[in-house]
Amino acid sequence: HLDRAVHARLMPAQPVNIPVPPVLRGAKKHDVTICGAGFAGSVLARQFAEVSGKRVLLVDKRNHIGGNAYDCLDEAGILIHRYGPHIFHTNSDEVFSWLGRFTEWRPYEHRVLARVGDKSVPMPINRTTLNALYGLDMQTEAEAEAFLARKAQPVRDIRTSRDVVVNAIGAELYETFFQGYTRKQWGLDPSQLDKSVTARVPTRTNTDDRYFTDRHQAMPKEGYTRMFERMLDHPGIDIALGTDFHDLDAADRGRQLVYTGPIDAYFGHRFGTLPYRSLRFRHETLDEARFQPVGVVNFPAEDVPYTRITEYKYLTGQTHARTSISYEYPSAEGDPYYPIPCPENQALFRRYDALAAAEPDVIFAGRLGSYRYYNMDQVVGQALAIHRRLTARQPAAGVLA
Ligand code: FAD
Ligand code: UDP
């Protein structure tokens, strides 16, 4: 059960604009200034403060910590993820145990169903999916493998998100599960996106219906925000919310900067804007204890405007007489959530990356700063590695002295 008192204060009834604290005013008090209190910025804040003994100023233009992983109680007292479902999974023992210093874990294996016509079938596609869709009764992996081999349409040079799926399972299953969803999610046809995007979702010949197969699959027991609160609770860390990094006076910035916002914004978009995909969330609370049979239901059909519905109680384990869900409507406008992996965008990113390389006192990190479609654990791993590299390079002097 969640502690209402803890979460009540995490959920301002109205967005609040927390004023820049006086500590910022030309104080030159901080060694390191970090833009963005998501995973990238918060992990680095903790490492700089705790391991390197630095005085850190962490700023975020939002009125809360946690970045896109932020969770809070809604008006019904149900813990929701304001920026869409965040399910933690990793194969990294280091990342899992590092975060474990700031939270207990609740084991959670995520399951997803895809709505196809009037059927709801497991996604990723597995033997159950194939049997349900084609009215078959395949009992073995060998049968399912042979079935998929007959469906597959080999592509010689696999480059795009269409190639990788059609090559593995053929055009029919590709169109049913991937084409519409991807067009909605990214505003692009899968043939315009790098193969890495749809390659995130495997196809299985067994009946494993878990979305992930990582060694560690668990949710922070009291939520992500509580985990971030503990991570940032260190005497060396000052936090300024409702504060845009770009509004800080030069004198307010430490010598070392960490930037986890969009890399093109740091450089004033001088080569043009780097595309990021956004989402609009429709959050609802229903007068029933359960809405759908699993945490997430995907809607691959192109004529349904949203991509998926999440029911948060599956993710959080909360018991409540009512239930809260969210619909995701992909959008070109809004907060930047996803870098869009394709060759043109990568080429533009490389131009910004070259500018970044010329600024050794600025570290660019995280999903937006690195323009990489990272999961949470990868962002944590990247942040730990960055700090480790800096420490190894300058053990006693310079930036980390
Ligand atoms: P962010 O969390 O985006 O944090 C960046 C912060 O910088 C933001 O808080 C922003 O306000 C702040 N900022 C930007 N510019 C400025 C500025 N100028 N001044 C001050 N502050 C600024 N990952 C998983 O592992 N599992 C999942 O299930 C999963 N689901 C996801 C679902 C959705 C809908 C989305 C969008 C992402 C999902 N992710 C998931 C990915 C996960 O959100 C990211 O990997 C992770 O949160 C990125 O952390 P970050 O610190 O790089 O960026
Ligand atoms: N995808 C799809 N159909 C699905 C699920 C995923 O076409 O039912 C594609 C889509 O392009 C999506 C990508 O695979 O963006 C990666 O899916 P994932 O679930 O990893 O996306 P995320 O949770 O990061 O939004």
C-alpha cells in the first residue's frame, strides 16, 4: 500500500512556479551545474556530490524532479505516471543495485496485449498470438518456427524498421502489428525509421508473454518520485525547480556543466531543430476496480487515434476501489520525449555533437542530450560511466578536485 502522506505532497493541485532561490544569485557557490532532474541529471548530481565531494546545483524547468519518470497521486489518490508508463527492466546488476540504494523494489513482469479486430493477443508476438490469430493449435517451438519461416519475406539489406520486421515475420503480420502503430507513434512510415526502433520488440515461438526478458524486472516500491527524492537528498545538492537553465546568469553556473535537455537547444538550434517526437496523455479515473486485463493494451490499427492504454494499478501494485488509465496520442508538438532514429536526424545530431566535443567543460547526457532512444537503465548506466570516466581522468585535480 502506498503512503498517501508521502505522495500527497508530491502532487501540487495546481502547477506551481517555484521561485529561483536566493542561493543562485551570483553566489558562485556551486562547482557543478546540472540542467535536468531526470535520471541522467539526478544520477550525476548524486555521484558528483557524494563521490567527488562537489557542490551541485540541479535545475529543472518543470516544477518537479524525476523527469519523464515522474509519478504522483491523482485526485483519486491513485499513483499514476504523468508522462506515460515507465516499467523498469535491466540486465545490469550495477544499475539495479545502485538504484536499489534509494528504493525497495516490487517485482513486476510487464505484459501487453494488442487489440486486433475483436481479439486481444499477446504482444510481442508469440505462439499464443499466432494460434489465436490463425485459428491454429501449434504446440511446439519447432511448429511456430516453421510457420514464421513460411510467412517471412527475406530482405537482403536490412536497414529500416520495415525491413527488420518483414524479414522476420512477413508483410501480413508486419501490417497487422507494426505498420499502423509505428506510423501513429512516429508520424513516419517504418520504412523511414532505423531498424533499431521496431527491433526493440522481438518475436517469439514459445508462449512467454512477458514484454521484457531482462534479469531484473521491478518497480520502485513507493514510486519513482520517492526514489528520486532519496537520491537527491544529499547536503551537497541544491535543487531549483521551475528554473530554465538558459535563464541562469553566467555567474550562477559552476565551472562544470551537465546538460540533459535537448542538445540542439543548448546550441540555440543554430543548425536547425533536431526532431523529437512528443505525446499527449489523456488521464482518466474510472469508477471500477479494473478496466483491462493487463497493464498496457496496444492499438496497432491506424484508424484508432491513440497507440496504447495503460492501467497504472498493474504497474504500481496499488489496491484501490477505482482505477486510473491513460491514453497516448502521439504528436509532433509538445515536450520532447523521443529522439527520432533515422539517418537524416543522426547526421544533424552529429553536427551538434561536434560542437559539444569542442566544449570539454560541458557534459551532454541522457536521452535528449545524447539524442539516443535510451531506456531508463541505459541512462543510469551512461551517467555512472560518465562520472567514472571523469574520476579516472582527473583523480585529484581539475574539474573533480
Ligand atoms: P528526461 O527524463 O527527459 O529529463 C530531462 C529533464 O531536463 C526534464 O525534466 C526537463 O524538464 C529538463 N530540461 C530540459 N531542458 C531544460 C532547461 N532548458 N532548463 C531546465 N530543465 C530542462 N524507459 C524505460 O526504461 N522503461 C519504460 O517503460 C519507459 N517508458 C517510457 C514511456 C514514455 C512515454 C517515454 C516518453 C519514455 C519512456 N522511457 C522508458 C524512457 C525514459 O523516460 C528515459 O529513458 C529517461 O526518463 C530519460 O531520462 P533523462 O534524464 O535522459 O531525460
Ligand atoms: N511497435 C509496434 N507495435 C507494437 C509495439 C511496438 O509497431 O505493438 C513498434 C513502434 O514503432 C514502437 C517500437 O516498436 O515505437 C518500440 O516499441 P516499444 O514498446 O519499445 O516503445 P516505447 O515503449 O519506447 O514507446
